[in-house]
Amino acid sequence: MAPRSRLVLQLLLILPLNLAWAQYFGQQLKSVIQWKAADFAFPTPQERQEALASGRYIPENCIPLDMDVDYSNGIPYTLGRVSKAQGPSGPLIEPYPNAAIQAKPENNNCQGIVSVFRIKIDECNRMWVLDTGKIGEKRICLPQLVVFDMKTDTIIHRYRIPADQLVCELSLLVNLLVDVQDPSPLGSCKNTKVYMADVTAPGMIVYDMAKGKSWRITNKQMHPNPDYGTFTIANESFDLMDGIVAMALSPRIPSDNVVFSSNYGTNWRPTNDRLLYFHALASLTENAVRTSVLLNDTVWEESAESMPRSFRPIGIRPSQTAAQ
């Protein structure tokens, strides 16, 4: 039997920056699936009509996108997958894994999912969902990591970020990296680390699944640069002072022969340690830090601003970018 393929979406309103990118690059990319407006599969026709009447579902507000998104009213589900059923404007989007787990804001139900910004599927066939817990500027629930077994579409793990690792109402966790250090089939998949970017209160949350705890890290390289806070796309300019948003990990191979020149005038020679690359959206500087530094929980529990020189600028990009 052929493997089942699925497209899982975060269903949120895109920022103006990404709308301009979508319009520009959409002219050059081949379309796989398209909608006139995102349409959803409701459990019953009556629930669909009730959602339309109450404003919980506003079709023109629903734009699926996997980059730099924000939550808007009128989106009935924050996490969905493309179904085979067709609606008037294209394939219907059904809630993943079901409608019951998609929390309704008015109910303040923190057992469900409130507002998803990013998802990652790891080597162990688990989907990691980063739920911001916020709708607009209002925090409904604490942000959380929700992990699904992709074979059974069931929740197998959940971790809520402690409130003392957030900056009041300002924090917004928008991106995650998942590093499985004991992947299947030989490993148990329990030795997993997760790195989460806080874009509006610039910092990083690191989660150790085996230890069942997380800690906050901050560094000046995670902050936006006011000189690059203005974006101009398609002759339209706007200001966006976003901090760390993009992250990537180096391959799992020894890199003794790799030399990184930093602005501090020293050479940096990583051993078989992985590097985490990152940058702020409103910045041109690309940065790197050893993951062994980030995973030293005792250091960061003493101070979130420890080891400032471990975060090194390694180059300058030609423009601001959300991608990594």
C-alpha cells in the first residue's frame, strides 16, 4: 500500500509583509492547491451556519500560510489538513485532529489548541505543534508544545511553558526547531530538545523532553536593529521591529575543519557540536551559537543573560528575511 500523504496547515492571517511576498513569488511558483477562499469541513451543516452567523467563521479572513503569521477573528480552526472533499472555492480544510481539540476563545479552554504559529514533523513521525496561547494581544492560555503521533493522530505529549519564562503579555513564541538526539529505529526518541523563538520579547525558550523542563535565554543578537526596522516590498513601506524569528541547525557531522570568523576578532572552531543559526527579522546580521551552550540548563537558570560572547555574528545578509 502506498504511504498516505497529508498536508497540515496553520490557518492564520498573514502579515502585510508576507502578503506582498506571496503576491510576488506566487507569479513564479507552480500551484499545488489553491482556494478562492479557505473553506472548512464542519461536523454538521448546522454548526457551519452557526459559525457563519456568529462570526466565528469569516471565509475571507482565512488564509493558510506557513510563515510569519498572526491570528485574526473569523478562523474556526487554527490547525487543519486538506481533505479530499471539494467546496465551492477549493478543497475543504478539516480540523486536525478533530474539531473538539480546537479551543474556542470564549470558553477559555486550555486543554485544547488556541493559536498555532509553527509545526515540525520529526524523524520519529511525531508532529510538534507550537501553540502561542494568544489571540491578538490577549493571552488566553500559556503557550505550549503539543506532540501528535502521526500514525494515530493522537496527542502523546504536552508541555506548557512556565509563566516565569515569559515577559508578561509581550512574549510571542512563533518558531521552533526540534532536535531528536536518539531517533528511531535504534533510539527511543525521548532525548529530544526543542528551541523556540520569542519574537516580540526577544529571546529563546529551550525545552529538554527527557528532563521535562525548559529555560529562557536572551542575548543582544536576538534583538531587532532599528536601522533595519523599515521594510519596502512592491514599493510599499512599513515598520516591523521583530526580533529573533528564524533558526536552523547545522548537520550532525563533525566540523573540526570549519572556521567561523566573528566580529570579536577570534576564530571559532566547533568540534562535533551542532550549531544553531539564527537572526532577528529586523536585522541583517546572521548569528550562530553552539547547542551545547544552549543545553547547559544550570547556567541559564542562574541568569537568562549568561555567556553573552557565546553568541557570535558570522556574517551579513543583503536584506531582512524571515526564512532560514
